[in-house]
Amino acid sequence: MKRPIVLAFVMGLLLACAAPNALAAAPASAPGDLLVLSAARGTLVPAAGSSGRFTLTLRDADRTVVWFADRPGRQAGTVSLRDLARDWARLGFVADPPNGAIEIAGGDANADTLAVELGRPRYDAATRTLRVAVRRLPTTVTAGGHARGVDRRLPRRFGRVSLFVDNLGARDVTVRFINAATQEIALGTAQLTGGNWAQPPVPGFVLAPGRSVDYDDLVGNAFLPLGGRIQLFPASGGTIATTWSWMVGSAPTGSVSTTGLMGLTATATTIGADTPNPVVMVIVSDAPIAR
């Protein structure tokens, strides 16, 4: 390319790779989510016996990665490259591999941009080296519908390089309440500190003995935070408060606290913390009878 890639162009390119049949209607400034990481130099080595597959190695990689989100509102932030590589599966990128655009700064106009699908990266923090298996995407079309901008090849070795990553994935936390007690439990207040309800809890809802209910807190961008608090009111009195949190670069957590309970206990366990869909399971039970 004869000019640097701007964010709008890259987003159009990645949208083109994901949905080539919709290109005619896709504006170059189509909203979306984007992750940008850079390195001082790199290599792209063909995988043995496999056409269109390569190992991308980025050396002297920037330790900080920048992400942008256009949905539901324009937001931006940073995450460390170490955390990104470590949490790749937790962010949902193993189950749903993201698309990427490799752009070489100052490269040959016919060999400086390649559209790829990304495998799981491996990062060596001591040497600031990132290695990732990539698969070339079969497209040479940009969001404007023109057969330009995307190349079929890159040099094996190159200097300053940026990797733009699309399809930042959705994630959610399910808060599951299980009433293993012999009395009814009413839902009180429910507040979010991050994310959105799939279906908002209804205050006053009664959870009968032996029943369970799920509430999903979700985001459409894996780098946005999730969190909230739900209060329960058992029939015998007292309160049960459940909180959860999932911030960028950390594992999801869930906890429960109680006040003034009579004859009940409550525990919280986080299941699937290494997946993009963890469950905070809260079990309310009758307290053991002292003998």
C-alpha cells in the first residue's frame, strides 16, 4: 500500500474477510471493535506441508496493546500483551478465532498487507517475542468493494509491523441461584457495574424450594468489564448478597455475603473461570442442626 492503514480501512478489510457477500452495503467507516499491537520487526514463515498457513513471529513487541470498541458506545483502553496471550482462551478467541490484518510499515506496495485468521499466540515476556500460527484469508476485497489494498504475500522478514485484530468476541457471566433450602427466597435489588442484562431480574420474583434461576450479564466486546450485585431475601429474614466481577487481565470472581440469616447457609462457586462463559453458582441451603 502507498499509504498507512487507518482504523476505518482496517475495519473495512476485516469486515470484508468475515462477510464478503455484504461488502457492497458496508461503508468504509462501519463501526466495530479493533485490537492493535505493534512490534519493531518480524518474520512470516510458511508452515511445512500446508499451503496458506504460516508462523508469524513479532520481535521487540510493544508490551501494551490498544483496543477500541464502537459498540454500544465508543470506548478504548489498553491491556498488556502478556495478559492478552495468557487469556486468549478465556476471552473466547480459541473457540472463535479472530481475523487479523498484518501491515508492514513502509513495505512494498504489493506486499505489505495480509489478511489472516489467528491461532493461539505464545508470548515470551523476557525477549518480548510473540509467535502465532496464522492462516491466510482468501480475499482481496476491501469494504469499498475494490480489489486493492490486500496482498497475496508478504516478505519473509520485515521491519516495523502492526497487527490489527477484529472479532473481539462476546463474553458473559451467568449468576445461577439454586434454592436447596425448604423456604422461599425473594429477589431484591439487582445492579450492574459492567455489562448488560440478557434479561433483567425482576424484583419480587420468588424462587421456590428445589428451583433455580439464571441471570446473564454480557458484553459484545471481550475487553469490556462485567460485574454486578444481586440481593436475595429469604422468607425467614436476613439478606444474601452476591457480587461478581470480571475485569480485563484478571479472572472472573464471585462471592456471597449474608446478614441476619436464620437457619440458612449460602455458598458461591465460580465454574468455568478459564472460559468466556463462567458461571457464579450460589447455593442456598438449610443450615445443619446442632446436636
